[in-house]
Amino acid sequence: MDGIVNSIGVGDEAEITEFQDALEPDKGTGWDVDEDIDIPVDVDVGPALHTTQGYFAAPAGGTPIVQTWLNSSQLPAEHILAGSFESAFRLLHNQVGVVNFEPLKPLFMSTFSRSKVSIPAMPSNPSMVAYPPRKGAASKAAVAISIGNLQEKLKFCYKLTSQGKFSEAVEQFRSLLLSIPLLIVDTKQDASSANDMLWLCREYILGCQMEMHRKELPKATQEEQKRVCELAAYFTHCDLQLAHKILTLRKAVTLFYKINNFKTAANFARRLIELGPSPDVDAQIRKKLVVCEKNEVDSVKVDYDEFNPFAICPASYTPIYKGKSKVKCSLCEASYCPRFKGIVCKVCNVAEVGKECSGMKIQSR
């Protein structure tokens, strides 16, 4: 009221008091607000409106379960399960140098879809969502992909390679390789198995890609035939399963025999015999070895030294001999000639070559 009185310009204190008295509603009888009304004395008017008795205060909301998965977690898979794709991208970039995320999209969506289940509710009510916990750890998300799942898929990849379906094999091996950084394992043994599997995937992808490239090359001139033989020779140094290693050596023996490089062909034949092939293959290779040993010379000089350890550059399909400088993919560790630093890896197709990273993290604490 003081603000109203002051706003209309009332003067001294006496005038203000007189003005306030004039505003009091019980001054005069014109309003007739106090007319006598008969009210029973036993009427219960109930509690006063300002009382706090019976008041309900809703409890504060708790921490969402998916948020607990993210707290202090450095595993990309747990961030994907929680639906936090951006933080998962950041972890993969910092840990293994991923810069091309498009090939990972199907795996992200598949992993995320396994993080929750829908439970039917009462009729006319929406379904409820629940988040299955990890076995033995109620505050953690259930594991979406296990090392056992990947080992089963690896068998299928081997089968495709045995059938000579190299394009399909590369696709499946790459999918398998990209699944490994999205694993959650509990033991060092499983973590070691995952790293071994990543190594195998890299070797098979590199070898199969190189073989597909070899088959596309022309073979009309001696120089072209030389390059074809070089690629076949490099393929024999990929770390493959025994049955597949035998196949690479058989091909190398045949190709080097055809260009009259009998010395190198004989070396391939000896390596093959040491692996213990089937009796039919063994007999066939021994016959070629006898012929090669009668004239153990090479007619064509090729860029191949089997006695000097080397890695194969997936960008140029050339050997990087021991002692030469090289850079590696930050995820699959494929070796490259230094001039290819900064490109996206040709093997995994997602990580940057030569990027310094903290390393893959898949083991749960």
C-alpha cells in the first residue's frame, strides 16, 4: 500500500495516515458486510489451508541406469550400449585412431539394439523398457558381443577363404576385425585372444586383397609376369592357417616354375613339403622339386628376398624389409611405407595410419 500512496503524491506522514484510514474496509456501513447470519456453532470448518499436514513431496529422481554405465568407463562398447555414440566415437579416435566411422555404423546399431528389452504391460498401456544387467555386475550393461561369438564367425571366414571366395572373405574378416574394439571381456586371457584374432584378420585381409589384385593384373609381358610372381611370393609370408599356407605355396611354385625361376620355385617347394601336405600334393611337388634342382637358377630378377624378414605394405603391395622405416595403422597395426602416413588404413578401412594413440581398451575392470 505504501507504494500506491507514494505513487499518487500524498504529502507528510499525517496525510499518509489519514489516507490509509480512508482505505480501511470496515469504516462505514455502506458495504453491509457484517449483516447478521445464523451459523450453527458445531460446524466443522476443517484444517486451515496453510497447514502442511498430509502434504506429499515427490522424491528426487535417481541416476538413470545408462548413466551408471558411462561413469568412469573407458570401454567404447559400454558407451554404445548407453546410446552415447558421440563419446564412443571420441574413445575410438583416441584409443585406436578411428577417423572413418561409416563402416562402424551397422556394428554400432547392432550393439545398441542389444542394450534393452521391451516388456509387455497391461492392456492399453505402453510397453516398459528394461536394461538387462551383466552377469555378476548389476550396475553394468549386459555384454552384447562375446569372444565366443567372434570365434564362430572366424570359422566361417576360414571357410570362405578355402573356397577361394576372396572378396566375401575380405568383407567378413573386416567385419570381424571391426567388432573386436567393441568387445567387453573380463579376463586377460580373453583380451589376449581378441588381440590374436585381430592379428589374424589383418593377415587374411591383406593376403586376400593382394591375391585379388594379382588376379586382375595383365600377364602379357615379362615385366607383368614378374609382378604377378612377386605378389604370389609375398602372399606366402602372410600368417595364415596351415591349409591356406599350403595353397599359397602351391601357387607360388607353379608361377615361378613358369618363368623359369627354378631356384626360388625349389625353395617354395621345400617350404611346402615341410608343412606336410596330402600325399597327392606331396608327390606332385616333389616331382617339380626334382626338375628345379637340376637347373637351380633364376631367369628373372624379382623384388623378393625370402631370407630377409619383411612386412608387406597394403597400399603399394611392396616389401618393407627389416631395418627400413615404416609407419603402422593405429588399430590393426598393418605396416606402411612412410609416404602413406595419414591415410585411412587399406586393411581395417577406419583408422589413420601413423597416428599416435593410447591403445585398444576392451577389458572390463
